Amino acid sequence: MFPRSVERARRAGFCAGVRRAVGMAQDLIREPAGDLVMWGALIHNAHVVSELERGGMRVVETLDGLRGGETVLIRAHGIAPDLRRQIMDRGCRIVDASCPFVLKIHALVSEAAAAGKRVFITGDPRHPEVEGIVGAAGGTATVLSSVADVESLAPWQGKAVLVSQTTFSVVIFREIVDNLSRKIALLEIFDTICEATENRQLEARRMAERNDVMLVIGSRTSSNTMKLVDVCKSASRATYLIEDADAVRGLLSAGAFADRRIGVTAGASTPDSMILE
Ligand code: SF4
């Protein structure tokens, strides 16, 4: 019934960017100056977001949802410069919790686009962080999610830069780099995958190799959590995405852990309290 051993990843739970964003939200709630709004759910964790909502913050996803005079907290993913202007044009104050690593990517692509270079981004085109980076590049960047996307590109002779969504898969990024640099001679490559993401994926892979079952705690809407699930599965381990403690109770009573070595990791938006529970 019970596991033989349980190993917890050393790098699991909030990354620096998420910890900072949640801290800024809590500070705003402690000393509110008018109505408080999160631009999109602050992190990919329903428990944390509901707690902030109970503290008085609303989640808003569209400009029409804003009322003038509100304080709008921008999440760690960042937003496109155009959108930032539109929020301010609505008479709202912005408190910016964009992760400094993401802002660095914005600066890179905006400089490249201004210099007439084509911008490529590895990532998920529907992810808010990628939408923000595309916006910072002037709206014309090409997003590549897989090697197949590189294969379907028309030849390009000009200068180009490649950056990545910070939570993209390290393995797929390298594959895309190999293929794209064969296609574009004048390509500058910036590996902007966040160290927190890279280290977590490496540690998860090693843990998956020495344990029988991997538990990845986090939300299915969290990009970096789902990448950890993929990494553990690619080591051919039984892998479970754990969105709340009930899921663990269910697996325990079904005997899924009986006499097995269990590895536990968690996405960057998973609070410590949830990992401990
Ligand atoms: Fe910032 Fe890295 Fe966390 Fe993304 S994963 S919010 S880039 S620290």
C-alpha cells in the first residue's frame, strides 16, 4: 500500500519570478489604493488565485473588463507594449510584476526588430508570455513549436535572431536550433530558457531514471508543469500530474505506490504548502 521511498526534488515550487509576483499581489492587498485587478490569473494555480480573489483582486482578461482608476497587476509572463499602453489609456495604474528575464527577452527582440532582423521564438504561440514577446517584436515574429515548423519555413537569406519562451522544452529548443541554423546562415541564437526551467527539467529527468513513479504537482494550464510531465514520461516512468491532494489519496488507495520508489517534483507556480500537503 505504502511507497518504498519518497524523494522530493530540490528544485520544485515557486521560481523567483512567480514568488516576486505573488509577493507584489499580497503587498497590494495589504495596502490597497483603489480597486485591484490581475491581468489574467496571476499564476497557473487555482488555489493561489482564489486566495488573491478573496483578498479583493479581480481577474480581468480583456480591456473591456477594466474600469478606469483601477490598479492592474501584470503577471510574471509580461504583456506586449501595445497592450500596456491600452491599459494606461483606460485610466488604470500598472504595477508590473513581469519577470526581469522576460523583460530582457522583450528588449532583445525589440532591438532586433528595429535593426531589421527577423525574429523567431520557440514556444507555444497561444501562451501569454509568447504573445507578449511577439508584441515586443512589433507583432511580426515567427513562433516555432516543433522541428516540423522549421521544415515548413520558406528559405530566408537575411539576418535573424532566435529567442525562446522561458519555460520551453530544452530538448525541443536544441532540435529547433540545429535545424534552423542549417536553414538560416545569419542567425543569432539566444538561449532564453530560464535557468529555473532548465534545472527543474534536468533534475526531473534524473529523478525519473532512479524512481519507479513520478508525481508532478501543478496545474495542467502551467506550461512548465506540463513540460516536467513530458520529461518524466520520456524517461518511460509512470507519471501522474497531481492537481490537488485528493489525487494522491486516490492513487494511494488504488495501490499505485505500493512498495515503489516515488519521485516528487512540482511546477514553478506550485506553492510549497501544496507540495507539503
Ligand atoms: Fe521568471 Fe524563470 Fe520564473 Fe519564468 S520561470 S517567471 S522566467 S524565474
